[in-house]
Amino acid sequence: GAVVSQHPSRVICKSGTSVKIECRSLDFQATTMFWYRQFPKQSLMLMATSNEGSKATYEQGVEKDKFLINHASLTLSTLTVTSAHPEDSSFYICSAIRTGTVNTEAFFGQGTRLTVV
Amino acid sequence: GIQVEQSPPDLILQEGANSTLRCNFSDSVNNLQWFHQNPWGQLINLFYIPSGTKQNGRLSATTVATERYSLLYISSSQTTDSGVYFCAVESSNTGKLIFGQGTTLQVKP
């Protein structure tokens, strides 16, 4: 299977600061990556689609100025939570699909648990 | 948008028992995946199964695309099978996965 690595796995930050989360596809290229958010005891909700070399597309209700996404290479997407507040505390998880195949199987990173204090 | 419903929401089994988890979806799909989320939050890929039947050890899955459902079978369950099982579908050729609410499985020794 394909490997997606996400870093950091856990972060605690002060209210008002920004946090950057990295998502890397280690053994394949990914033109498209996805960012999800999961609250405790709930399912995963898609936040945005990260497109290599172009702007991300955000799902309805997701603030693009708060959740900045950059996809500068075929193996790396970053999510920056800007001016974080306690309500942004959540589990963030990324996924990637292989470029250039008809198989759209998604592979997920380990997730990042963000706590804003 | 497409709706994904999983049942049952919770399931408690004795070690060694078999179980069937169900995923219903409201529209045609071009991707369906089953995942196991471990206690640390990692999503483990179980099956990529937009149609047909697959088996991997004690696990197997069947998707009947024409009837818009998929089943995940767990045989001879073990305590390490405990966790949340998610079904996720993609219908728009965009790669976006829509997740069901999950089935929380607890296997008791």
C-alpha cells in the first residue's frame, strides 16, 4: 500500500497563534490531497481539497482564511490553522490519492490532534 | 449530496464471534472504501471495493453497487478488532470521500 505521513501527530498551542500541519505522500505522487476534521465520537468531515500548483477548494462553511492550504509539490500539502482558538481544537487528518491512475483509493496520514489552550 | 448510513452504530461481541457491518448509500458511486480507525486515530485501509467481493484473512467485503449497499464481514473476532469501522464513498470523480457515521465495535475477551 501507499504511505502518507502527517506531522506533527500532536500539538498544543496558545490561543491566537498559528499551527502548521504537514501531509506527505512518501512513495507516490499526489496531485490531489484532502483535509478532514474529526470531532470526538464523530465521523470525518471533508474540509478542503488541496490541488498541486493551484488554489485549494473549500467545502461550504469552512473559512479559507482560517485554514490556509498550500500544495507546493506533488508530495506535500500543508494546512495552517491561523489565529487558533479553543474551538479549533480537533483531530485533523489528510489523505492522498495516486496521480495518474484510475484507481482512486485514498490513503490517510496518522492524523494531528490539535489542542488550543 | 450523497448520504451514507452505517449500521449498527454500536456492536459488542464476545471474542470468536462473527459479525456483519452494513453501509447503505443513496446514489451510485465510483469508489467505496472500508476503514478501521484504531485508538490512536489512524485510519487503516481495509478494502477498496466499489463493486464485487474481496477477502483478506478474517475480513471480507461485498459491495452490490446496483442495490447501493456494502457489507463488511468479520469472522472469529479478536479483541484487537475493537475500534470504529467507517465506510466512505466517492461519487463525483473528484476523489472526495463522504464518510458514514461509523460502527463502534467492542470485542470482549
